[in-house]
Amino acid sequence: MSFTFDRKIKIQLGLLTCLAVAFVTLTAFNYEDSEIEVISKHVKRNLEQRTQISNTMSKFIKSSQFPTEAEFDWYDRKDKFQISYTIDERLQSEADLLFKRYRPDYGAIVLLDASNGRVLALSSYEKGNPSASHLALRATYPAASLFKIITASAAVEKAGVTPYHSIHFNGANYTLYKKNVMTDKVNRWTRKITLKEAFARSINTAFGRLSLEMLEPADLLDFANRFMFNQHIPTDFEVDQGYAHVPTEKNYELTQVASGFNRINRISPVQGAMIAAAVVNDGKMLVPYVVDQLTNPEGDVFYKGEPLEKGYIMTAESAAQMRKMMEQTVIGGTSRKSFRNLVRDRRFSEIEMGGKTGHLTGDNPKGRVDWFVGYATDAQNRKLAVAAITISKKFWTVKSSYIGQHMFRTYFEPVVKKKTVATNH
């Protein structure tokens, strides 16, 4: 069925109005009604402008192109504008070089300024296919153990557990057998682990037990939606919608979802970076944008990009608890080997870093998926979020956690150099 352009715009604006109301509802509890109306109008305009930009820019971004000018369908007229981007050329170049150096079968990197949602790097690689569509925009990859972030956040916020909450579990670390996870019997093989260690080491059965003992299915679904699964992400370029199915009963399927041990729930690297950004940003979720400004032929700034806040998806206290778990991942968990040199480098000692890995075999594209999403922040309140994914058909060439730490090092290297020079003088 075909729609006219005018009808498409009306449908988009209707959806944007709903989005604006939803965004404002999350952030407006401290405002008067008149202030809420002003905020709602501002959010709606931001959403409308992003949609107009996305209608033109998505075809370029999907092809990894960043043209300096383009003709835009801006509401009821066509205009040609000069385009400035949020992309940091140094960081973008380094991300691209990583893939050229290690040549994974597939790979993508998303680097965000977590404090405002500016996209600093957006890199994609497919071996033997330089013209492939941008992999960072696709949500065809299993979320895998990244979903443990959602489960842990729900447990902290909804059930009030701390990183030091004890979980008893049976079975091996990385399996999830029904006979082990669905029983609460303690025997001589039963082990005890803190939530912090279970998160850092990605222990599936421990997270399965956590979902049965401390959470309701509705809690998991609520937090999946808070982290923007099952909904449109209103960037100024098209991003696939992530998907999370949560069963309505406490059963084996729920433990699979909670631990990330399924191939149904899917996520894009863009959303992965947003999740890490929300944790480092004290629970505030921001939606990324890549167009910094549009300038008309006369040199006037026609459009200026600005942050779009979804609001606080958890309290600052809960976000701080999550950072403790994510920090343990890079210090002594599944990312420790990749981060060892960076963690031991005294120049970076004041930079807090954390993350989460995930591994599972995917089918689109086919191969072993390796995830890392993480954050880094310093005393000057610079906040960085990254999502890296590599997919290998047979052999690994580089781990995504290594890519994550390399991007952190690249970003903060000039900062620590400047500080070292200042100290020496």
C-alpha cells in the first residue's frame, strides 16, 4: 500500500507527539503544568527535526558516508545545506584502522559522549565487502549476556539488592541446565557467589536463580523497555528497533532471558552504547545524534543538534551500584585480560572504567558474536560510552573488549599526556 508524502508526514508527526508525551512523562515530575507544556513542545520539535534529518541522512549513514552537503526534504520544501557532524575525525579514524588491522569477519563500533548523546565514532566493517550496509545500525544480533545489565539493574532498583547480595547456584559457570537452575536445593556441589562476581564473570545459572528469587517477570520487561527495547530509537539516522521477549511466568524460559542465554532477544550496537551511557550518566538515558548543524548557502545556521533525554531510567544510587559491577568486569572479570595493561597504566589511574561482555552464536550474520559495551569517566566529568561487536565465522582475530579499551585509551591519551606534561613542569 502506498502513501502520499503528506500522509507519511502526518503519520510521523502523530507518532512523534506520542513519543514527546512519553519522553516528557519520564522527566516532568518536578515541573508545573505550564512548564511541562513548554518542555513537551520543545521535545516534539526536537523529534520532528530529527525525523526530517533522518529521512535524508539515513541512506548515507547506512552506506558509511558522511557527505558535506545534501538536499533535504524539510517539511514542505527542498533545501540544500552544508552538514557538520558530531564525529571526531581522530576517533573515527582509529576505529576504522582497528578493523583494517585485525580484519574480523564482521565488526562495528559506536562511541558516544555519554553526557549529551553526541556520536563520536560510528564504524562498520565486513571482510571482503567494503560497500556493505552499516552493521552498527542493525539489531539482528543476540543481546546475549548484555541482558544481564537489564536483569541486574532491575534487581538493584526493584528488589533493593546490592552488588554483595549472595546467590547460591549449582552447575558450571557458563551453562544453563534446567535441572540446575530450577532447583533451590542446597547440596555439597552448591556454590555461593556475590551478584558483583556473578556479573563480572557472567555466571548464567546465578543470574537465572536471581530472576526466580528476587524478580517478577514484569520487572524484567519494565527494565527492558526502560533501556529502549521494543521501541523506536529517535536518532537522526535510522536504527533498528531492539527486541526483548519476557515470559509472563517464572519458568526456565525466564532464567534464559535473565541470563542472556537465548537467541530471541536482539539489540543493535547503537542501543548497546546507549545502555552503557545511561549507567555512567547516573541513570539518565540520552538518544544519540550525529548531525551537529545544518548551514544554508548564505552561511546561516538553519539547524543545531541538541541532546534528547528520555529521562532517568533508574536512580543515581542504582546506577552507582551498576558501575561497581561493571567496573569489576574490567578489573577481575571477563574483560580483565583486554584491560590489564590499561588498568595498570598509572597515567590512567584516575579514570573509572566498566563494561559487560556477551558471547553467543548468531544467525544474521552467521558466526560467533562477541560483545563489549562499557563506559569510562574521569575527574573532570568527561563521560564516554562504547559498544563494540565482532562476529567470527571460525577464528577470532580481535576481542571486542580489546576494541573497547583501545577506544578508551585513544580518547583519554591526549588528556593524560597534557596532565603529565603539566605535572612535570
